[in-house]
Amino acid sequence: MSSAVSITFDVPLVASPNQAMRAIQVSRKKLYELIKTGELESYTEGKSRRITVKSINDYIERRLAVEAVRRGRTASPRNDQSCP
């Protein structure tokens, strides 16, 4: 006997190009450059492009790490409560 499983997502897993552009504050041209270079993962659903939220978050983490190195610091965990 099989049972139906209900899955509920609290947050979206994908974003439209417009949502992604607003989230990371880049132009449409830059967004598609990031997709082309593999910095952001995306796929098409019909005629619509979808960018994974995970790839957006990963991109932000990579940019923060690069910036930390540039400033001569190591990247700290997001929820580090030790800093005032």
C-alpha cells in the first residue's frame, strides 16, 4: 500500500530573472553573463528562465569570500555572534 506524501516549501527554490536581478542588484546584461559563465545555475521552463535560489546564495557567499580576502581578512560564518 502506498501513501501520498505532501511536501510544503516555505521559501521558493527558483527565481525569475527580474527577481534575481533585484536580489543581487545587477543589470540584465550582468545577470546573463553570470548565467553564461556558470556563476548562476538556471534552466528554462517553457519560455521562462528560472535561476536557482541556491546558486544566488552561493554566488553571494563566493563574492563575500573574495571581498574578505581582498581586504586581508578571512571570511567569517554568517551567524557569527562574537563580533560586536
